[in-house]
Amino acid sequence: MRKFLVAAVAASTLLLGAPAPASADPPKPVPSVLPPGWSFGAGSLTWTSEEVIPPGDARVEFWSGDRLLGHARPAADLRTFVLPGGARGRLTDLQVRIGGERVDAAAPTTRQRRAATAPATLPDLPATAVDPGVKGPYATTTGEYTLPGVKLSTYPSPVEMQAVVVAPKGAPGARPLAVFLHGRHWSCFAGDDLNSISLEWPCPAGSQPVPSHRGYLQAQELLASQGYVTVSISANGVNAQDLADTDGGAQARSSLVRMHLDRWAGWSGSGRAEAPAIVRAAPRADLSRVFLMGHSRGGEGVNRAAVDSLDPPAHDDYRGRVRWTIRGLLLIGPTLFGQNPQPDVPSATILPGCDGDVSDLQGQMFVDATRGVSSGRALHSALYMIGANHNFFNTEWTPGQAAGPAIDDFRREGDPLCTPGPGAVRLTAAQQQTAGATYIAAAARLFALGDDRARPLLDGTGVRAPSAGPVRVLSHAIGANRTAAVVPDETLGVRNARLCDQVPAAAEDSCISPDDPVMRSPHFVSLTVPEPGRKVVALDGGVTAALTPAKALPVAGSRALAMRLIVPPNAPATGFAVTVIDDRGRRADLGTATVAGLPGSDWTRSHWAQEVRLPLPAGVRSVARLEITPRGDGPAWLIDAWGWRPGTPAPRPADLNRIDVGEITVDEGDSGTDSYTVRVTSKGPRTATVRLSVVDGRTYRATSWVAEVKPGTSVIPVPVSVPGNTTYGGDRRWTVVAKAIRGVVVGDYDGGVVVREDEPAPEATITPSATAAEGSPLTWTITLSAAVDDFTYLIFLPQSPASGPELSSTDLDPQWFTENSGEDPEPSRPLSGSGLQPFVEVPTGTTSVQLSMPTVADGQAEGAEHTRLEGLLFLPGAWDPVLLPPVDGAVTD
């Protein structure tokens, strides 16, 4: 388990996902009386770890119960994480999550499901006929190029144009081009330990850039030996600056990839004489056969490059024309914050079973979120690699191989599956890198070369590549030669089963367990909560479920019924008896499919759907009803079912609409409710549908609906209602999010309305002094010049008094002292040397509150004792607290 000692912070965010102001130094935390491990800091919610938290690809999220407060950014020390803005609502059950996992000191150490070793019932997979991991016939050559940096996004510093090239020697003709993009890692290091790393660009004096782009040489050399020209590009400048982007840097990474592709298009044509030496030493690249590999945020970046190549954005850092064709993507542990994959570019996504960074495995959405968006001809595959972590696919992120400091990202201690040790299923770095290279080569072979013999490794057929050694990789897919049989939605008729939401409005409505609020399945990763329309069928053991689509779905020509089914982690092999009834009422008993639970522990996302296929008799031409009977006692879940036949058709990208969400800034106003229109721009010839969501800037509740886009529509107006008033509440943001449903791709998915507070912040006055006899409370009155309309509070810090003896911890009511300090009053010590920091909330609409400090009578003649308190007023939306004049108190015998 990660050893985090959380110190820090206060107020929630004013802009969901917005970065804090840049700061070289973290704000100094102020202790607090919030739950242990939390404290108030300089106008922000700040979390500080006992150890360095290395920059990763998942976002650091602050939560109050089930309410996302926002995405925090690291300070320069990489221990402190800052969430900007003033308090938004009462803060209760404060949590820190990274990749869906709680990592703060109060995180539960045990869960309802107990860890177990891998079940022995998982069958051995037969070997594939063609092994893409076998080295090819060509020798290789390696070199690097460095070009002038480029301006991206709003970043203050140029981003490097640097790459390592590995190419075949003597390969005839123009060769397919494979481009690699690493993920988000620390950008610089100055020594051998984590205390020397930083997330800065350019790297400060005395440090050097992390060569993350050199971390895939094994895969590059494998592909080059098979005849590909490969290039792995550096993105340290994006990693160090992408906190300025609400999309996590996806657009910037897309621009960087396309700028490199533009250079390669020139170097493979008339500009070859000006190309770098390593490029001239390589065969010409065939820009009509481009394959992209993206790791982590690099995965989301290359996906955005595919979106932007087929449907260029209106506003773009890359201003050239598209002179290439992207044939496919291989994504390793990717992020997909916006859940908008390119549906017509084939993809394969590796989901590491022991991922300790993007641990929610949100890359599953590269498969699930393409369903129904376009024609469905492109194959989209998920590859669950048992025992793999996030980092070790890149040698520069692997201890013992990296030039600088490196870590194992799975840092939970004592996990029987993923903590290295006897009986664990964790892979060694060498095993993981070899398997990664093999499946990169498989995807390149299928997508860039069109060799269908590689497809069974990716599409759920259930075979293994011998060159990957003992590594077990399970696959499922949608698209290609599949036709829908049962795709759960609101129209599906369900009997003896439950049609439930994958992203429910409340934890008790979870498809998995009401006791598991984070819904530990990659299929249930949320974009907004709730998110209607994403459904799954929950099955009960021993009960025959009857599923009836709204209309019979044709499956003529299909050889098998392919189903994606989930059983609980570590479950024994479970049989599923399946019967199909067609539109003529004819029954066909297909037999029994068997699924065993994936290895799972308290810290893995092992509720993952496995693909099973049952042959379809030639006479079955449609599915009017599907009957499924789980033979085991436990629960199971059906994601979907498809008519399947072999082969990989050419994707033929459709002419989809493109949607981008805009943002406006307005003043709040003094009364009533103003309605603003966010311009969601659309271009394209289709009738399309998109899900739009608005997150209220006051309540954080999400409202979503499906909008239909008519042909020729250029703007979808999204109304946002913003109440005005004459009370101060700080700036707020009403967030608008778009997600593709059908006939559309989404580029800029996050926008909305930034509402500027137009009232002055109230001023505060406080009683300068208070006197009380022993046993009576010291009381001060705080008065605001005007009421506020959101959560406001004060923190008081004891100082040494101007004169006389100081009150001690044992002079105060012991329970009150403990509640306001988190400490025991014994041994007795001056208040200025204790952790005392009384907290006072100012209720909305109130202008006067009191701080009352109860004292105790000790029966000793001591004379007057004194205290001095410095007050900090935290107003909503304010970056810094208001420092109040110090107040004095005296207690007499």
C-alpha cells in the first residue's frame, strides 16, 4: 500500500479541472481541525505527502464524499498538490484519489472482497499460427534528430522537436511509418533518487531531461527488423506544461505528433535532402501507412491526432495540411478523460492488470465508447495483460534500466497478485517489455499491413503469441465483421435479469455492489455522474434471463455469437447456456460458453468482460430473443452480444461531423437568473447525436441530454442558467461536456461559462480583546460588512502573547482542545506551541459569528494568563486568505 502522510489544505475548486496559478513554491500549509491528515492552507485545498509523488498520467483528484472538487496540480516539491479557489460547499469526508484509487491517509486498507491468488481454471490458450513477435529479416540502424522547438497551446516555453529513429537497412521501397509517443512522466532529474526529479521545462541548471522517448527501443527494433521505419518522439515540454489545459494536454500532444508527421511527409518527398542524417539513412517512409503507438496520456494524444487528421480543428497549433493516413493505433494504459475515441481508426488497447497509475483502466473506453458511433467497420480491441504494471513498458521508467530515477508504479504493499514476490502474477520488466513489443507488432501488422493473420491475437479469438513467453493476455473486441445482436439500452426488454446503469446516479444503484462506490470495472468508468444510456445486463446464477431487442437484429452470414461477459474476479469456471430465438420463432440452442474469473485483489480492476463465442447454425438469420442461463451460483454481467465472422474489412472512415465545445466569460449580475448560450460548434453533413452535460457551478450536479444535430448545423446552442445576486461568492464555472453518440467525433469536449463575481469581497472586523474568569469561555465576535453566498470560514492560529504568561493546553476544556487541534492536551504546553487552530464557519447569509474558547478552573492561584490569536478569513473564490488583526484574550483567577 502507498505510504502517504497527508498534510494540507482547505477550500474546494472554483473551476473543475482548472489549473492553479503557477508557483515555484508550495503554499505553506496551516494545520486544521478537519479529519486527521487534512489542514487548511493558503487559500487552497492542498495535500502534501510524506514522500515525493512522482508525476504520472492519472489526475490527482480531491473529493468531498461523492462530490468531485477538482483536479489538483503539483507544486515544485512534487509532494504538495494544490486545488485553486475558495470553498464550495461544506467539506466532509475529504478524499484524495489518483486513477480512481484513494491514496490519502484515511483510505481504507481492506475491502469487502478479499485478495486471492490467480485461479487455476483459466485455460491455456493455443498458439497463433503467425507470431508477430519474431524478429524480421532486416538489420537496423538507430539515430536521433533535434529540431527547433515549437509553440503549443498557451505554454510559455517552446516544446522540443526531438525523436529517436530506428529503421531497417536495405528494405526496398517506401516503408510503413510507426510513430511512438510516451506518456506523462517527470521531465527532469539531477541525481539518482526521486528527490532530484522535477516537472519543469526547460530543465533547470544542474538537471537533464528524462529521455522517455528512448524507452521503446526494443519494440522499435522489432518493428524495424520487420521493415517499418519507426520514430519515438519526446514530449517533456508538454508533460511539464499540460496543467494549463483542461483536456490534460491531448490537443497539444496531437499537434506535436502531426508536426512530426508533417516533417516526415516532407522528408519522404522533395525535402529529403534537408532531412536529418538518420532520416536519410532510413528508407523513405510511406505516409499512406502510418501506425501510432501511445503510452498513457500519449495514448489519448495519438487518438486526438487521429481525430484531428480526419477532421481538422478550426483552431490549431498545426497549420499545415494533412499528408498522411493513420491506419491504426496501439494504446498502452491510456487515459481518455473525454471518452471520445476516433471510431473509424482501428485500435488495440493494452490494459495492464496491475496498473498503479491509470488504475481505473479508463482505456477500456477506446472500445466501449466507439460502439454505435460510426459504421462499426473498424476493429477496436482491448487486451487485458495479467500482471503488467503501468511503467515497465518504457525502459526509461523502469528501475535498473532507466538513465535516471524510476519506480514501480504499483506501490501497494502485500498485494498477493501485483506486489512482486512468491506466488504473485506480476511480470518482470523483461517479460512485460517483450509482451508489449509483441502486441505492438501484432497491431502494426494488422492495421498498417492489412495482414489478417495477426487479428486472432487482438479480437477475442483466444490465442497467444509464443514470443510473449508466459505472459497471459486476454482479448475482446467490437467492430470489424460484427453485427449487433444484443446491445443493452433503454429499449431492451429484460426478463429474469436487471438492466442497470454502468454510471448510476447513486452508489446503491451500482451494477456491481452498493458497497463498492467506485464501481471497480473498467467498463463503468464515468465521464459525468450520472450518465444515462450506458447499460449492462446483470444476470443471476441459475436463472434464465430473456433479452428481447426492440426489433429482431439480423445476423445472417455470421459464424458465431460473440458475447462479452463478466464474472467476479477469482470466480471458478462458470458455464452459460445460450439459446437464440429468431424472427420466425425458431429456437437454436447454441450450447454452453465457459468463463472463469480474472485474477483479482483488493486493488485491481478485474471486473472485465471476456469474449466467448458459440457457433451459430446456418439457419439463424436474426436474434429476436436471447436466453442466457448462468450455471454457477454467483452474479454475472453481459456487456453485449454480436454476430461474428472472421476477417478484417477496410475501415473506410465515414464523413463524420466534428463538434467542439466553446467557453465564454460573463459577469454574475445582481438579480434574477441570466441564461447564457455556450456555442458548441458543429461541422459536417450528417444527422448526428451527441450527449451534452452541464455541471452546475454551485451545486456540482450534472444534467445531461442527447442533442440531435441536423445536416448543415454549425452551432448547437447550450443554455446555461446562472443566478445573480448582490452577495459575494467568488468566481464559478458552469462546465459543458460533449460526448459522441452517433455520426460525430468530438474534439474540444470541455468548455462552459466562467462566471466572474462582480461584488466586492466583504471586509471583516473582530473584537480586539476578550476577558473571562477561569471556567468561563473567552469569546470574540467577528462581523462581516456584508453576507456571502457560499461556504466561508475562519481559522485562528495561536501566537505568543505580547506580555504575561501564556495560556496552556490544559487551561482549556480538554475535549474542545482535542477537537480543535487533533492532539491530547497532555503534556501541558503553551497554546502557541500546540497544533490548536480553532475553526469557525460563517453560515451563508450571516454577517456575525463568534469564536468561543472554553476554559477550565484548575483551583490554583496563577494570576492572569494570556493568549493572542491571528485570524485567517477564507472567502469563496479567493486564492489567498484575508489576514485579520491579531486579537488578545486574558483569563483571570
